Amino acid sequence: MAARAIMLQGTGSDVGKSLLVAGLARAFANRGLRVRPFKPQNMSNNAAVTADGGEIGRAQALQARAARVQPSIHMNPVLLKPQSEIGSQVVVQGRVVGNARAREYQAMKPALLGAVLESLHHLAREADLVLIEGAGSASEVNLRAGDIANMGFARAAGVSVVLVGDIDRGGVIASLVGTKTVIAAEDAAMIAGFIINKFRGDPALFNDGIAAIARHTGWQPLGLVPFFELAHRLPAEDALGLVVGPARGRSDRTLVVVLAYPRVSNFDDFDPLRLETGVDLVFLRPGEPIPGDAALVILPGSKATIADLTALRESGWDIDLKAHVRRGGHVLGICGGYQMLGTRISDPDGIEGPASSVAGLGLLDVETVLGGDKVLVDILGESADGTAPFKGYEMHVGRTSGAGCAIPLLRFADGRAEGAVDASGRIAGCYVHGLFSDDRQRDHWLRRIASQPSALAYEADVEATLDRLADHIERHIDCNRLLELARAPGFKAAP
């Protein structure tokens, strides 16, 4: 039987498309269907390593998990990773092909359509159902020419569309009806139905609203989905979902601070810490001082390490970090944050912008040279003392070396040493993402910084949350009708 596909587009960003696709993926997988998630174009600095050796947006990796399959480069064939100075890095089918500013990328899009359709075709060969997620808003008519993310893709692939509106932000009737008004009639004809997401209150009070939308658009209502209260237990797609600020919860919890510089990446590394009942995790934006009672300060990954190091200094965090270390606090750098902790970062080939070399924070005796092939690999290993196994992944450009590496933080399964730890044992860095997702490694760190054990089984928690999300979706979306609306892709433009 030929695979069927259906596309969820939104009236705007952050209307919950990614979460709905994840829930639908688990719901239909529970029915025994072979499901594959697909997002033609994504913009995010939160990326995941795939089983076939590339990278995609982490939202698609979560959706793959929901579908109970390994993530593939074909699930997100075009990934844009915003950088300072040079616009966005463009990743096509898992590999970096260059950098482009917004106007330059608009000119590139028509040439990328072939790769996008090729990836859809690849997934369709191995699936019963492909769940496609649009990007941003379907009503961005100013970007319609050459579009590969929303209606342009739907027309080229010949797939039906369901439009998602977010009632929580207000104006959902106008958002849906307005979309019908501003898009071309040929595009509107691709939309078969609509879903209202993030509803709160008595659903009977919105019956007239649903009827009004259906009357003005001619589209079928497919569901009124209540706000899913457990959404915070799943990784957010991008920085729109990142809760930041200096506010704290209970003072008896261990305070862990993450420095959210302008081009922070892979911040979902720290979701497991956020869910620990004994931990208060706080993301700080530049300009917010590092609290004096922090047990651990984390310098996370960055898509533009040198630019973010400059922002770190301009915010005064370099001074705060030194004071934190004097007080006996712990510091951990991950990937770009590890590079910042060293004595120097050099970018001789201008990978992040103009060729340059800058002094690091000097908290670890290591130096980094940006360059070479991008490392994209899943990793197994243990802490250097052999007490805590871990599984994670590497995603970086650059090599770090120096005397500080003589005391490594980790050791890979093949025996290689990784990272560096200073003589005090309180300042450390490494390239491995996902350390805290492993219960054993997270327990190791909590005992190290606060003499407290972990109280969370993180992977089991994610699985349970996906199952509850699927139940939520089945109760509030007409999944049978959604399947009826799905159809075999038409591939009006040859893949």
C-alpha cells in the first residue's frame, strides 16, 4: 500500500505544531502504523545527531522517538542554524553546505526543493503514514515565492493540509479566517481542515467559534485540543520555548545556572536537571548577574562561539564566573562553552565570521582551533574515574588541546580521553551533549556538586509523557478523519 501523508501548518510560530505531530506520531504508531515525521525546512540551533550520520532539528528527533523509529536526515532535509555575522548555516540532508543571509537564502530555496522532495520520497517508501510539519505561518505571503516550508511545499508534493491555530494567544478565529483571506485560492484549496490548539476552559463555549471558522473558510473542524499541561516535560523545539530569568523557586533546592547567550544551542541538554525535584534550574540572559548561591554554572553550546564569548564578557559574566569560582562553585562547559573556558579560540578560516583569534576565559589550560570536518556522532563512555557511565553525542567543529587535557573529564568506550578538568576538580569542560539525560551521569553530577542523589528516571519519564500526549490527542482530535484526509503524495515536481 502506498504511503499516505498529511501536513500540519500553523497560523503562526509556536502554535504547537511540533507537539501535535509528536502526539499524532505516537498515537498512530500505537495503532500499528509505520509512521515517519517530516519537516521540509526548520530553523533552530537545537539539533540532534541522526542514525545515518547527519543532523536534524531536535523536534524531529523527538517526533521520531514518538514514532518509535531512529531519526534520519530525511526527516528534516533543510535545517537553518542562525549564526552571528554571517546569517544562518544551511544544512541539507544532514550536512552543512554553506552560510546564507536571509535574502541569499530566499534565492537558494527553489534549488533546495528537489532535495526536500527526494527526502519525502525516501520516507514514503518505508512508511504507511508521513506526518509533515510546516514552519512559521502559512499566511506569510511575502515569502510565498519559492516556498519549500508551507504551501509551496504542499503544492509541489501534492499533500493535504490541516491548519493549526493557537487559541491561548487570542484571536484564533481571525487567525484562521484571515489565513484563508490572504493566501491564494489555489493554496487555500489544499487545506482540508483545522485544529484549535491550547484551549483552556469549557469547550462548549467555543462551539459557535468553531462553526464560524468552518462557515467562513469551508474547512472541516478536526479537533479542539485542551492545553497539554505536561508539555514542559518534553524538549522544546527552539528558544521560543525557553523559560529564562533570574527568578528562583524554593531556596532549599540546588541552584544550577545556565548562561543563555544570544546564540545558545542544544539547551535541551539541561531538561533533565530542570525536572529534578531537588534542583532549581535557571537560564540567565545577558545582563542578569550570576546568583551568589549557585552550585553549578553551565556554559552551554553555541552556534557562534566567539560572538557569544564577546556577549558573555559584555554582560559581566566573566567577572561573575571568577567570583563564583572563588566561592567554591562548580563550572561546566559543554561544546562551545568548553571552548570558551580555555585560554584561546582561533578561527583561521572564518567559519563563524571574519577570521580571528581571541582570548578565552582562561579557566582551563586548553586552546581551540575552529576548523576541520564537523563531528556528528553518538557516544558511549564513562566519567574518567570510571564511576558513572553515560551516553550522549558530539556535534561540533574544532579541536581542543592543551595541558589541561591531561586530566580528562570523560573516557569514551574505545578508551579515548575527552575533555578537561582543572586542578581543583571544580572547573570542567567537554564536547559531549546529552550527559544529563543519562540518569547515572546526572546522579554523579548532583552528588558531586550538592551531595544529593538524582530522583528522576528521565528516559522513562519522556516515554510516559509521549504516551499521555498520544492519549490526549486521541481524545480531542478526530484521528480517523485525519487518516481519511491523508493521501499519497502527488510529487507534482519530480523528486
